[in-house]
Amino acid sequence: MKGKTLTSCGISGRECSVSLELLNTNSGTGGICWFYGEAEPKNFKTIYENRTTVLVHSSGKKIIGAEHLNAAALAFPNCEFALDAPQGELPLLDGSAKLWKEALNAIATPSHLNFYVPQKKQFEIKMDGRYLKYDGTAAVGAGSARPYNGTLEIQYTINRFNQKFQATVQIKTPADLEKIFSARTFIFEQELQTAKLSENLRNCGVLLQNGKKNDLRFENEPAYHKILDFLGDISIYSNALPLGKFTILNGGHELHHTATGALIAGHES
């Protein structure tokens, strides 16, 4: 099996390493085998904890910060990868999914994306002034994850601390993910004190400061990063993307996880 190892500090600020190996290229669902070696590797749940997505296995083992790698795996829908995370935490790398995509690309070949039509055609979730709306009424067809000629459209708006970022994307092919993968994580200056982040994370994302020019890779990079987080969160169980349109304001992992529950209701990957 081909393998790849990556090392950097995780969101905790501690250095951590993970190894990725290609298990097979003919998997029906593909994706990351997060708890490879466990008796029931897929027996886990997701929670939101300390600003990131955490996977909790039935054995009690945890994997912290799964969303960026999981999003990168979407470009390899027929490939199954084994993950070994000895510290139970994934490296943050540069704060994007770009380096994860490059690592997977070194041991596997991207192909078409997998889509599915959620059973629930419309829903809206509200949390403390934040919201997520889903409209899948234009999608046609049903069934398990499979190639589909429809479109996933996401409009994501961040409007906080007098700063606004907005991005709208349509996703049909792996090429549509490249800009999303390169968007780095961020934090507002007003959140720094309460976040209590390690100094080791200084080069792992973007600091958004009022009145100062942000060092962004491209316009509205923070909104693209929230789309990245959203893709990683909603596909954690299926390695496939729902068809339809999402409109999200000031969302986050907790909102994403609630939406995931609504999307996978009645859906078997």
C-alpha cells in the first residue's frame, strides 16, 4: 500500500503526525477509514468541540480536526484511505485542505464526485441568529451515492464584527473544489482572547482585523473556508455530496452537524 505522512501542530498547538495509506481503489463509498484497525471502524459520532469537528469512536478514541482532510477525500470517491493518528489529532498544516489534497493525490487518482438526492427536500435550521436553508426541490432522482448530472450550490455569508465575506459556488466536478481547498481557516481579532489559541498556530490561518488589510490568498477567502468546513462536515458519513441549494449565514460546525442529521435521514451511503 502507498503511504504518506504529514506533521505539523494541531489546533491544540501540539505537534502531531498522521499517516495515510491507500487501502483500495474500488470502494463503493470510499473516504477515510478514521478508526482503521478497530473492530467496528465506522461506529463513531461527530461532535463540535473547541472550534473544530471531533470524531468519537465507540471505544472512546477521538480524532480532532477531521473536516479539512475529509473534504479533500471527496475528490477521490472510489478510493478508501486508512488513517493512523497516534496523537488523536490531525495536523492543521496551513489551515486549508490544499496540502491534504496533495497528500492524497500522491497515493491515489482523483475522479468524478459522488452525489445523492436527500430524502428531505427542504429544511431550515436556525441557531442564535445563524441559519442554514436547504432547497432540493429541483433535484431529480433518488437512491444511494452515485454520479449525477445535477449541481450542488452553496451561498455562504459571514457578517460579524463589521466585516462581511460572501461566496457562492456551484460544484459538479473535482475542479470546482480547488479554490475551496486552498482557503485557510481564520479567526476574528475580537475572538482571540477567549479562544486562547497557541502561539504555534500563528502561521496556520488568517487573523481578521478591523481597519487593516487582511493577508488573504484571494477575495472572500474566509467564506470559501466556511464552505470547506461545511463540505467536510456534511460528508463525514458518506463521502458524497447532496444535490440542491444551501444558503448559510454565520454558520459553523455545530450548525453543519445539525444539517448533516437532516440530510442523511433515510439516506444509506
